Amino acid sequence: MPTVELIPSASTVLDLGVGPSPLRRLTKRQYENVVRDALGADVPLAESLPDDVAIGGFEGPAGARPNELLVARAQRAAQAAAAFLVSDHARLARVLGCESWTTAEARTGCLERLMAGTASRLVRRPLTVEERQRLLTRAAGWMQELDFEAAVQLTLEALLQSPAMLYRPEPGPSLDAFALASRLSFLLWDSGPDDALFDAAKNGQLVSRAQVRSQAERMVRDPKVTRGMWNFHRQWLGLERLLLDEHAQRTPDVDPAWTPQTQRAAFEESRRFVEWVMETRGTLGALLTNRTALLDAEAARLYRVSSFTPGTPVELDPAERSGILTRVAFLAATSHRGATSPPIRGSATMLRMRCTQVPPPPPGVDTSIPRPDGGARTTRQLVEARTSAPTCIACHHSLNALGFGFEHYDAAGQFRAQEAGVAVDSSFTLEGGELDGTYPSVLELGPRLAASREVQTCTTSMWVHYALGRAPVDAEQGWLDLVTQRFIASNGDVRALLVDLASSPSFLFLGEAP
Amino acid sequence: MNRRQLLTALGLGALYRPSARAQPMTSPTRVVFFVQPHGHVPSGWKMNVPSAPGALVSERSLTGLAESELSDVLRPLFPFRDRLLAIEGLAHTAALEDIAHLRRDGGDANNHNVAVADLLSCARAAQHPGFPCTGGAITIDQLLAQRTVGPGRFGSRVYGGDYIPNQVVAPFSFTGASQPTPVVKSPATAFLDLTGTPLPPADRAARMARARVSMLDSVAEEYTAVSRTLGREARETLEAHRALVRDLELSLTMAPSCTGALDGSLHTARQFMQLIRMAFTCDLTRVMVFAPSPAPCAEFGYPANHDVHANYAHASIDGATSCGQTYTPTAERAMTDFSLWHARHLAFLLSELDAVREGDGTLLDHTVVVWLTELGTPTHRHDDAFTVLVGGANGFFRTGRYLRYAPLFDNPVAGSLVEWPRIGPAHSKLFVSLLRALGQTDSSFGTTSATSSSGESIDLTGGLNELHR
């Protein structure tokens, strides 16, 4: 991994530009990961926080405000989790970090251990003296009114709803080591710091840029990085769209066997692929070209693979598949129930790979693809006919071209040689850019996308947006360009990009709180 | 029937405890926003209204009409026609003003994205370069929620499903710019939100409580059994005692704030409607939003593999111009039937609310349901935002009428008059009227002025006084 220092000294940091740092709230996933990591994987979280909505691209945007339901759910989730933990001696012992609380002295000691251990893991930093004292005073009162278990239960409920738990407060004037540790762990693991990172922060070993890079390099090799990798990719590539109700069905002519289970299986296959490819290859190129799949029976049916072992990678047919854009999850999520939609597939590819938003169709445009009344006509022919008007073709030229490249995949993402008895024509020509050329199908596009500076730049900006919870600002363009150049120079090494992001000025320093 | 008998009959007897929240002397006004996606087909919605030439507002009484005289879409609301106010000719002026700006200055000008972002906010949408726009200000439901929240009463809840006009899920309700209000998508979860979490089985207090519930259940049965053997007065005495035991039983199984049951056998939409009734009955909130996902076509008589957006919406208006537009009478009828799906579920909500006696009338007499859609027509027009107010709203609105507003202004968006016709009053003015119905004194909501394509200033302040008493 390259180790060239991006920022030789703090004085140049200002020149490179630090963007604003609005307060961030934990997403539902982050909340659940923190709870599981700090309190145990068995804590019930069935209905924890409300579902997040991706606003401006990604869930958990910086500056998200609380709402009534969030507060109500946080209370309920806290109550349920705390009741679960105190209801069993072994679990309570685990949370407290002590085995016995039969004497008054032991109970006091256990509460102290709770503050130093589980409590600080929940809030991702040591409690302040005042915080600790307030909680202990409350707990003493609850012990008197009820009993020790009730006091622990209520203390946990209070902690789980505290601002230090639900938010990531970063008090100024400069970023402290624990806040920085949280930035690292939420970016890379979608959760709080582990012991090693926490200890590094505590022991003053997270103060130089080299130390931060060293921690980040350790963390991108930790299995927990799959959480961060998947969380980014499912949103960036719109894979989660597959789970929407509209994709629970496919028309019988497309796939009579498609059920909600198929929908879930295809989604899970894309998750396993992203996790596997990032773990074993770790590059944008592999994401866009690799043919390895980890199948279950339903995914194997979709890919027409007759022999597989769950958990064991298989190679998909090179004549049919190449990378994430040719996997069922992406292909079906960008289709209608009964037909493919080349413009939607083209538009999704433009948006995700090239960061280009094609202008919307004029009002009133019929974007559906009706079946022909007579004669065998392919989707491609129908779309070409429909969008041939001069007002349409200006924008549709590029959308259609990219979309037609996917026509070998039907609305269920299954490979097809023919449509309506006619051989599929998935050839297309791109003009006016780095990806210029004529392609037999999207299979040949994958390697070109992976090598494209435009796509690598777009990917970098998506990661930056994800990491910061906001769009980059002009002041950040300097280091953003450097990070992008390094990503390109590394041949799309995603882990190296993450280490660069984690040690970029806007990550290492506290920007203005807007 | 007194209040306690009534509540008991509704399964809400636990409310009649000394500790229960007291009903105010005057019943509060409640609001439900019922948001239908994709607009209405005018031919299915509109009614004939005799109007004098040049009149800005025309109206027709609904109270004396036969059921068959209502339009197709409004017909399911016939039983509530005395409390119905159907409004034709409002415009999504704030959205049009936004689109006009976006066409000049750039941004996500997708007509449908802007429509969803602006429907309840009536303000410029928040722009996110490279991504779809979102609500740019607090929405009317959340403003009303802020104004009506109180001790033991939350501001609002938003129920419904995902709506994806273009690629990305787009919510309707926002607490501020780009701050979506979370949507509760499962009635069972919504029910837990209202009633609290039952204690987990391992909890010792819960074990005791459950034992106490079954103990009280058997006690109640004893009262019933014995009362059958007695004369009228003694029986009434024992029945009242039994009801108190049942109340106690319910209060042990539920969180103390509200009780009731969720009928999981009902359609999801109707389960949410029962929850709205329950929340209002207990005065847990006064503002609710229900914005269902587009209904599956099979639910309104069309092939299961079709969907409203892909198969019907854009082909539903005869004469609408756009490239590739293929009007079909089937699509027109399908969109009317889609609206009817909403009307029939709405009628269920209305009967739920009307079945609850409260103060001087029913819960429906103290509620106004606002049935809105983000588009005027399914082909993305904003000049005719068909709107229904239904419910007594404590007498604030003059109901039992069908009202038509005539176009007043040129469209803020310049272009062909077919796509961008002249427009009537802004629907944001309706929200000012709603604020007044809830005792607020705001003089405007959202964008306060717009400019027509001919340069005329359009004042968006003030309410729609024709609707009020």
C-alpha cells in the first residue's frame, strides 16, 4: 500500500481545505451494530430505530435532525434491550463485568465497572467524571427504590438513549482522539471502535497522521470492514432497490418461478459477491469484472448453474457475466415486472458509474414499454421507436446506448440469447468521451469502466460523500484531487482509498460546525 | 349510553379510569392527510357544476344528491356527503414556481420529484447535486404536529409505504429541509408505537402481570356467569363491575396510555386506519399522515403483473401531448379505478371515525381528512390538484359542497398552454385554512409569492375563505 504522505504538516492542511463537520446521528444499522458490539449479539433489536431514508445519496446524512418517532423508538428499544440484559445472571454479569453483587460493596464496585466498561463502549469514549457521577447518583436512588437489577436496567436505558450514544458529538476546538476513532470505525466498520482502537485513542497513539493511517490499515484488513464495504455498495449501486415491493413479482412470461424468496436470494447473492470481491480482490476493477459467485439454490437457478456448494465460490459463464452490473440484483432492480427498461438501466449506469444525471423526460412522457400489438418486436426496437422523436433522442441517445448493452439480460436478470423469437442485439456505441467505442455488449464495457478515469473519479467522489455524510465543498477540492489521483494510480484499490480518506484533512480535523 | 359504556363497547374501556387522560370539554380538531400517488383522471373525478360566466368560484350542493349523481371517484363517499367538500381547480403553484426556477437555474427539475418534494411543504425543494431533490422545508403535517403536541400526546405519525416516482424512494413528510419524517410501514410496529412494548417474557414483573391478567379474566367470567342469574339492576351492577375488571385487565396487558386491538385480518391500509382511529380516540395525537405505496393492480381489478406507473398512468389522459404518448381508454379507466381504490379505503376510515361517539357528535365531526395527490393528472400536470376535505372539523368548513375554482393566472412555467395552462388558487392557501381550522393564525404557508410566465405576481398568502363558515 502506498505510504506517501498527503499532508506533510498541519500548516498545509489549511491550504488543502477542511470542510464543515455537522453533527452526525447514528443510522439504524450503526445503532444496532454498536449495541451488538457493546452488549452482545443476542440483544433483541427487532424494532429499534425507524428506517433511514437516503437523502442526497446516502443514509445518515450529516446534520440529520431528530424526530418524534426516533425518540420514541430509542426509548422502546432501550427498554427492551435493558430488560433482556438484566433478566439473566450470566448476561448481567457480562454487561457489568463482574460476577457477584451480593454485598453493598460489591454492588458499588459493579456499577463502577459498568461505567468504565460497557458504558464507555456504548458512548465510544470514557465517561466524564461528571457524567459518571450523575449516573451513579441516579443508580443509587434506583437501588434504594427498587433493587440492584432495576438500577442497572434503568442505567442502561439512560445510556442507550443518551446523546453520546445516539449521536457522534465532536466537541471542539480540535478533534479529540476518541472522536477521531469513532470517525474511523463508523466509516470502515459501520460501528464503534474495537478495544485496540479505543486503547490507541486512550494512550495517545492516535495523534499523528501516521498513527491514524496505521490504524486504518489494520481496520481495512479486519473482517468487520465488510459491514462498511457492503453498506456503501448497496447504496451506491442501488442494489437495495431490488427489495422494494415492485420487485416481489415477475410476470410469468419473464420468470414463472420468481417469488419474494427469489428477490431476497438475488439481493443476498449481490451482498456475498460484494463482500467476497472486496475481501479477496479489493479493487473497483474486480467489482466490475469478476465472475465469481457464492450461490444458494435460488440464485443458482437464476444463473443456470447446476452444480454448486453453498459457501464455495463458483465461476459464472464468461460469455454471460462480468462484475456487479451483470448480476441479477442490479439487472432486476433496474427492470419493470414484465420487461426490461434500457433507459432505466442506462440512467442507473450513468448515475452510479459516471456521476452523470441525465435530464428528466419532458412532462407527460410515457416511460413504459408496452408489448407490441402484432409482430415480434424486441424491447430495443420498441424503445428506439418510442424515443426517436427529436425532443427525446437528444438525451436518450446516451441512455439508450448504455441500456441496450444490457439487453442480453431479461427483467429477472437471466441471460437470454433471444427475445420474442429474435436474436438479442446488445451492441452499442458510446461517443464523446473516454469510453468511446463500439461494444458488442455490456460484458466488454466492464473492463473499460474499471480503467476509466471518469469512473474512478466518480467512485472516489461517492466514497467521499459517503464518508463525510455530505457532498464535498469547493475548499476540499485540493485533497479530493490528490486522493482521486492516488486511487487511479493504485488501479482502483478500494482499501487504499479508504485509508487515504481516513487520513484526509476533513477526516483528521474538525471543520466548522454549521 | 354514557361515556364509559361507549368506550367499553369500543374495547377502549381502560380509558375510563380515574387516571386516564381527561377529554377536553370541547373536542379537539384532528387532521388526517391521506396522500394518493399519481394524481386523478379528471373524467373520473369531476362533477358538473352550473356556473355563471366569469365566476371565479362555482359550487354545487352535495347534500340533496342521489348516490348516482356523484362522480365515479367520489361516489364511495356518498354516506358522508354532508361532511364532504370536494375542491376542483387548485394548483400546486409552489411546485410550478420551483420548476420555473429550476428550468432557469438548473437542478433536479424532474416534474415528479419536485411534485413529491413540494406537495406538503409548498416551498422550493432542497437540491442535492447528482441526486433527486427532496422536501425543502417543514411540511404542513409536521407544522400542525408542532402546534398540537401536548403532555402525553405526540405530534404526529406518518404511516404508509415506499413511493418511488423515479429511481429513489421519495417521502412526502419533512420536519425541515431534507429532514424526512420516518414512515412506519408495518401496522404491527405502528401498533407497538401506540401501545408500548409488552414486557419481554423473561421479566419477572411481566410474569406477574400476565398471571394477574389471566386471574382477572377468570374473575370477569365469574361476574358474567353470576349476573345472568339475577334481576336487571343487580345484573347492571355486576356487569359494571365486570367491565371494570376488564378495564384493569386491559390496562395490565397494554401500556397505560392507550388500549385497543389491531385486526390483522384487515387490509394493511385499513389496519393503519384503525390505528388512526385509535390514536385519535385516545387523543394520543391530532395529526396523522397516511401515504400508501401505489396499490397493486390486482387490488383494483387489473392484471397482477401490471403496475400503475409503468402500465397506466402516462396513458390515461386523452389528448395529452408528449413523445411516445399512447392514450388508451383502458389506462384512463384503470387510473379512475386506482382513485376508487383510495376512495373506498377512505370511506372505511370515515366510518371508523364516525363510529366513535365523542362530545357533541362523532370523532369524524371533529376531524378533517385531507385527500391529496402530488400530481394534478397522472400525466404530471399541476394545474388541477383535485382535493377532498371530508369530516366536520368542528364546524370550521362549510361542507356538503362541490367547489370549482376558475383559472386566475398564467402558469409560472412558460410553455405550451396544453402542458402549462392557466391556474387557479394555490393549494398552499388550503393549508392556511387548515391552520385556521386548528386555531392557528398564520397568514401564509410555504412560498408566499410566485410569478406567472407573463410577469404577473401571484399572491400565495391567505386562506381559501370560500371554504370556511
